[in-house]
Amino acid sequence: MIINTNIGSLNAQRNLMGTNNAMQKSLEKLSSGYRINKAADDAAGLAISEKMRGQIRGLDQAQRNAQDGISMLQTAEGALSETQSILQRMRELSVQAASDTMTDADRSSVQTEISQLNGEIDRIRNSTTFNTKTLLNGNLAASTTAQGTIYKSTLQLNATTSTGAAVAVSGSKLANLLDNNNNSLGLSAGDKITINGSIAGVAITAKVVSTATSTATVTNLLSTIKSALAITAGTVTISAGKIIVKGDNGISQAITGLSVTATDSTGATQRSSFNNFMSNMTITQAAKDAHSDTSAVLQIGADGNNASLQLKMDINDMGASALGTSGISLSTQGGALNAIQVIDNATKWVSDERSKIGAVQNRLDHTINNLAAASENLSAAESRIRDVDMAKEMSQFTKNQVLSQAGVAMLAQANQAPQAVLKLLG
């Protein structure tokens, strides 16, 4: 028997120390609810779970970004709703002013209200903001290139000589014009051709009249249209028998309500075949000003450098000038009639903008649902790595608690063992 080194005591101490350490870890896990409280608990698990936490928090913030985007779009759409109500009132006034039951003084009074309504459209444009960002003044518009209004006839012009041979249309006499079924357009020498329309909402007040003389040609007609619309950079051409009117670039040069009509020399008889042909015009572009891309970008994902996790939202300029209503004049019946079409176009542009905004809102609703599902599933995965199983850990703690009590008891017994040596000394 030896007494200087109590092997039994050392063994009991070592086991008791291990048990107490295990109890401390269990207490830490049970009190925090986490299986991993420090890197030493699970180095690989900590790295994985921290990366997942970054993803989860990113997804949650992306949800808030999408919700903020919806709020911004709702602000813009609510303002455009009022703009559209104003346009409906302006159209009502234009229809009223188009009737000759009104005097010039009456139309002047109506024009006063039109001016005030245009002012309110611009006030809405300039004052509709979200988090200090102005929404309707074009600051959030997508990139555009300057382009003019284009009218193109859907029917085809043909022409013949006096002998009936087909010729190039552009240099042909107006009296020789045929439609694409080779029926005469019914023009005669002395007929008057009138061009009507408006530029940026302003009616062409001086009607340009071209007399279809015995020598007047299609080329003369094209020049007359170009002159009437004050086109400089644009063109008025004929290609494959189709008349194409391309106005100058920019909103301030937007052409609306273009019409080309013919009557006899007295103005009493309409040349219906020609007028019907010229009424078949389609507009393929609206006049636009060049604009760089300043669309709002929503971050709708947790990762960067990924275009699919970003959503662009653009809102065009919705002011009176951009809508073409700033220049409308109801001082004459002709101006009022042109104003009706200008306002119809403006109403369509506002409706298109509202539809686009509504479509983005619906998309963001789905985006939020998808982000919520992704965050939920990723949270569940992170929980399996990071969170403690309370029932399992409690059973470990209870076991260690019993071992600790037993270890203390055995340590006491081991410390008592050397006292047996006293019997040998007695």
C-alpha cells in the first residue's frame, strides 16, 4: 500500500472534472437554447449556420424591400388615379366646347378651367413623393431614345398614266391615284385637300389647303403635309404605295389627330374614296424624348451581383406636357375636336402606366410570398444545426448530474482509503 500517490483519488478527480465540464456545457446549451454557443462546440456547424443566418436576414430584408416597393407604387398609382379623373373632366369640357351652342366667350371660360386642370396635373406630377423621391416627374423613367410620331397608311396607293400603264406613285398626278384594288380615289383638278391635326395638343389653326390642279402630284401632297405639320427633322414619304408620316422627335413635337381630307373646289362635296383611304392610318410610335435609365431598382434577394435578384421599376413623366394636354385650346370648335383626341391619347397613356404599376405590384406580392417561404425553410435548416434539442440535452444533463454526485461520493471514498495504513502502524 502507498500513500504518497492516491491513484484512486486521482482517477475519481479526473472523472469528476470531465463530468462537471459536461454539466457546464449542458447548462450553457439549456440556458441559451443553442447547441452551438461558441466555435469550439462545432466549428464546421458554426460556419455553416452563420452563412445561413446571413441568408435568412437578407431574405427577410428583401421582403421588407418588396413591401416598400409596393407602398411606393401604390402612392404613384393613387396619384395617377386622380390625374385620370382630371383628364375625364377635361374631355367632358372639350366635348362641351365642340358644340356650336357655345359662344367664343363661353369657350374662353371653359379654357380657364382647362388651364387650371393642367396646372393640377403638373402639381400632382411634382408633389407626389415617397421617402422624398418624386415619382411622376420622369426621374424614375426607363431609358428611351428620341423618336417621333409615325403615321402609316394601311392601304396601298397605285397610279396609272392616261394610257393605263402603272407608274411610280410619288410623281403621279393626284387625279390618277388608285387604291390597292385599282379603284379611282375620285380626285379631280380643282379639289381642295386639307390637313388637320395637332402638335403637342395645339391644333393646327391655319389649315393648309392644296389645290389638286391638273399638274399636282403625290409629291406635292407629301410636301403639303410636311409643311402643315411643321416637320423639320422628320419625313413624309411614300414607300410601296404606303404614305408614312414621321414627325420630329420629342414630346413637344407629338402629332395627334392627323387627318387628310379632300372636297371639291367649293368645299361642299366630300371626296369619299380619297377620304376613306386616308382615314386608314395607324400610329406606331408615340413621340418621346431621349432619357437615360433612371429606373428604381429593388433588391429582392439575399445575394449581390445577381441581376435576377433585382427588380427594376420605371414610372414615366406624367405631367401635362408629357401627356400632350398642356397646349390644348378650346377657343374654337376645331380646337375642341382636336382636344378630344389629344385627351383620349393622354388617358390611354395614364391607363397604360397604371396597368404597368399594377402588374409590378402583383409581381411583388408573389415575390414576397416566395421570399417568406425561402426564409422559413432556410430557418428550419439553420435551426437543425444551431438549436439544441432540449429533451436530449436534458437527459444528458441529468445523467451528468447523477455521475457528478457519484463522482463526489467516490472521491470521498478514495480519500479515505489511505487511512487503512494506520492499522498497520498500530
